[in-house]
Amino acid sequence: MDLSARDARLTLDDKTGLLKRLGLAGFHLPLLEGNAGLFDLALPLPDELPHRLRVTDRHQALDVSSIGPEWQLTYLSLSSPRGIHEVSCVLRLRPESDGSFAIRLQIVNHTPHVIPQVLFPNLSGLRATGPAKQEALHLGRAIKFPFASMQQPDGAASFYDLYRRSYFTYGMHEWPMKWFNFGNEHRGLSVFSKDLGAAVQGLYVEREKKARSLTIAWAHYPHIQTGETWISPEFLIQPHRGDWRAGAESYKAYAAPKLPTAKPTRYIRDSLGARSLYFSTYLYDNEPNFRYRDLPIVARDAREHGLKELVCWFLFDGYFELPMKLNPKLGTEAELKQAITECRQIGVNPVAFVSCRSIKTRTAPAAWFETDEHGNRRTQAWSYSLDFIPPFNPPYCNRDESAFVCPAQADYRKAFLAACADLQKLGFSSICFDQLFADRLCYASQHGHKPQDLLMPMYEMAKQALRDGQTIDPDATFSGEFFNDVSQTFQHYNWDWITGTNSLDELEPFRFVFPHFRLGILVDRGRRWLLEAFVRGLFINFLPDGGEGLIATDPDFSALARQLAEARQTYARFFEEGDYLGTRHSTGDPEIGGLYRHGEEWLLIVANVSERDIQLPSRSVVPIAMVTPAAMLPPFEFRIFHWRAGQEQWITV
Ligand SMILES: [Zn+2]
């Protein structure tokens, strides 16, 4: 059975429905050549927990029919080496006019067991169509090269076979949007889900042991009960002739209007980002870096560098606790209130950084915790100080061990919002939420939710905290650790650990799809990262001297921050309303350039991130067929080339 969508071709086996081939008309190599079903189910049996059901050569689809452009394949049951299992599945496929294939799966479970996991689509047999080591998997905030990196070390024990299997959880570090692309600069395959929810889901990637072939499978956790019917979200599979951007355009066209980015508040609009400060480094030290009464000094320093949002870490006596108690080492409640009032007079919004996604088990009711299928909690420990040996979780200090609470648990949500109300009484309107994620399933039956539904209740709680904060100040913000396509609709920015350790190119797909989301990067003292973050249009989270210092104490860094703040304000419309067309930079290059468009205006920012003078040649900028003038650029300086249609005139700043 062959389906065509423009020049994309999809071939299924006529009898079994196995996916045989995905390709592009006129191109000799397939994007996928395989012999596996488009879905794969977990059906744990009491005596065989990893038991699975998948379509094989033996399974004939009972009925293959077409209604208009849609094909429908029906399987009445599925078999495994353990026998025949009464699980009926209907697979629907439809070619779309944009060159993609829309697919959907319906499952009815007639077995006495639960189906906790469904892999769909399950794309097995993905091939490289260029040099294999350069074939890339783009995930939104990560780029992987599976044929280069996913292999068992030579001669290693067979357990290291795990190296050729990876799993990415939606909303965690690497995979923040329900999209991926696999391919090279000339062609590839993109896949996205039309689901606008935030159920726990993941992406499983497995490299074949011997062949240069990959499986990429989308993992859902619907927990289909006996007698229950589950219908998957619709997926679009698009073979294309282009780089990852060609594969991201359809997702952008679908998701961006449905998931509009949170509007900036007056404290973050036209600004480079935010300032973060650490009152007391890592809680344990005797001598704090700042006291509550010092807040206005930090606020003034931030304001002088164009920053109007100040995230306060380590305000409290203990973390991973509710309610949150102020730290007497840092001053009194009255001093903090006064300091917050003064910050507001300076025009700076103080934000309380809170950490209560995970709570010390001895301080909270047992019913609050996230539990696995056997009732176990999931714990973590964060005892950290550079004076400990070792600095992280020394054996003699496990003070901050805590366990994840379930955001769907009503009493926990109430306690969190009550703690926010206490912060509001001090004058805080805004919250920065540590660990704004849910990557595990919760099976606590008394919580009254499906095991995979944790993020939406957490987002509802976050939105309520934001609404409550808006009664203090209509420009209240909500920010937090990690972000995804759904959270960026209310999350004003992320506070997480993005720095320059990985290439910032990895962030490009998310930037491309949601260019107005204030995707944050931490900048301590490096002028190089300050410049690169600016060129890329990232939200800069200033953490001078590890959050313990003032920006102004380093004159060169301070001067550059001031220049950038001014430029960011002048050209705010490009960053806040325009399109981001991407950044060009290769490792080792002295210069980095980012291109933006706003209506008929274009902005090209070029920065010298090296320590020597460079001569920028005159260059043509491809999308608008224009030529930039040559320029000399000293170390850590930047130029802005601004072009308006019709005037053919560059203004160089
Ligand atoms: Zn729960």
C-alpha cells in the first residue's frame, strides 16, 4: 500500500500494515526502510513485566479500507510468544496537502491487564541519507548525532549495550516541545504531535546493534484499563527536503497560534533579562553574602544595567519546606518588607525563589507524595557548599533530603498557595519555582488523577499563584526551572542551568518556533557569553560572581552590559514582536551573528567574541539580498546593522 503526499511516499505492507518505507520522490535513498509496526504496546503480565505486544509478519490486519483519502487498518487482536491477547487496534493514515502524513491510533483493551505504555508512532529503520555521523536528531533544546554517539564501547561488557538506547522525557532538559527532526542539511523527517496537553511522555531512541539504522518511538503512558478505549493524539510525519527548519515550520504553524507566549511584564519588556542574587551561598555558611536590608543596593546595581527583575535565592531558613520561614541570619521581617518597598521605588520587581516541588518527608503529610506503583517515594538530596568535602552531599550531611510531592494532590496545592500568600504579605508579587517539571508517573490512588497527569495540575497551581500575585502588582511574573511548549504560555521566563557548556545552537529549534519566549541563560562574568546571549536574543540571567556580587564591580563587563541594555531597548520590537531567523556561529569562529525581522525591517547583530581585532568583510545577507558594509571590530564589541525596505539604507550602530 503506497500513500503519496506531494513528493513524500509512505509504503505499508498490504497484508500486515508493517511500515516498509518512507522516502522522497526522485531521491534514491529511503529516509526509512524497515519492517516494524507503527505501534508497540507494553502489556505487563504478572510473571513477565517487560512483556510487549507488537505487530509482526504473522499479524494480518483484519480489514484494510479507505474512506476518502484516509486509510484504516484494523487488528482485532495481537499475539506475542505468550499467546493471543484481546487488544484491538485501529490505525488511521491520511496524506495531507503539505506533504505530510497524519496518523492516529485507537486501542481497545479487552484483556484483564492494564496497558501502561504505548509507543506511537514507532518509526523503525530510519537511515542516514548523508554522511552517517552528521545525521542529527534535533529535539528543541538538544542536538544528538546518534550514529556517532550511540554505540557500545569496543569490547565492552554487553551491559554497555545500553549506550545505544536513549530516552528523553518531555519538558525536561533536552526535549521541550512535542516535535523532533531527524536528518541532515538537505533532507530529513520531522514528526510532531497535535496534543496541546502536558501528560508525561517521552521519546525512545535505539540504534541497531550492527546496522546504521535507528528506531525513534514516541512513548505515551495512557494506562488503558480493561474495557477502556484510548485514542492517540494525531501525529504528523513529514519527509522534507531541507534542514531542521524545514521540519519545524509545520509545527510552528500549528502550535505557535494555539500556544501563545506569555506577554512580557513591564519589568522584563525592553530589557536584557533579570538579576539573580544568592543571599547566603547554599544555606549553610555562617556569613551571608547579603542581608535583607542590602536588597536595594543590588536593585540599584541591576537598574543601572537596565534590569528591573531581581530573583532572590536563599531567602529562607530552610528549603524543601512548607510553610517557608525567613532566615534570622539575614534580618527581620520588618527589614525585608522595607527593602522590598525600596526596590519597588527604584522600579525593580523582587521575586521570591521557592523550592517546594520536593519536600522534606519529615515535615509534610505522607499523603502529599508522588508514589510509584508500589507506593515508594522518589527522594533527592541537595546538601551543597564549596566548603564541604566533597562539596555535594558529603556523607555526614544529608540535611536536605526530600521527596517529590504530587502537584495533583489538593492539600499540597493549598499549602503552596498559602505560602505564596505569606510572601505576598511581605510585598512579593512574583514567584520563581524550582523544579517546574514532572517526569515520573504517580500512582497514589487517593490523589484522584491518572498516573501521567501531573504537569497540568502543577501549571494550574502556578497560574493561580500568578493571579494572586497580580493583586499585589499587575506586572507580577511566574518563572521556573525548565520550560516547554505549554508552560511558555504563562511562564514569563525560565531559570535553569543553561550556560555556555553546550553549544547554544541546541536552543535554536525552540527559539525558532517560539521566538518571543524569554529563554534564559546564566551569565556570571563572561563578556563572551553576555555577547553571545544578546546576539541570540536570549533572556540573560545575571549571576555576577556566582550571584554573590554586583554587576558594576567589573568595569569592562559592566560597560558592555550597559551598551547592550541600550541596544536591546532601542531594537526591542525585533526581539519581542519580530521573527528570529537564527544565529550563525561555528566553534572557534571569532564572530557570531544573529538575524531578526520585524515587518519590513531587518536587524543583523554581529559580535566579536574573541580577544583580537577582526575585520568583518562586506557580506550579502541571503534572505533579503542585501550587502552589509565592511567593518572593523575590536574584541568583545558588536555592530548592529539595521535595514529598512525601500530605503536600502544600513544604519550601523
Ligand atoms: Zn499523584
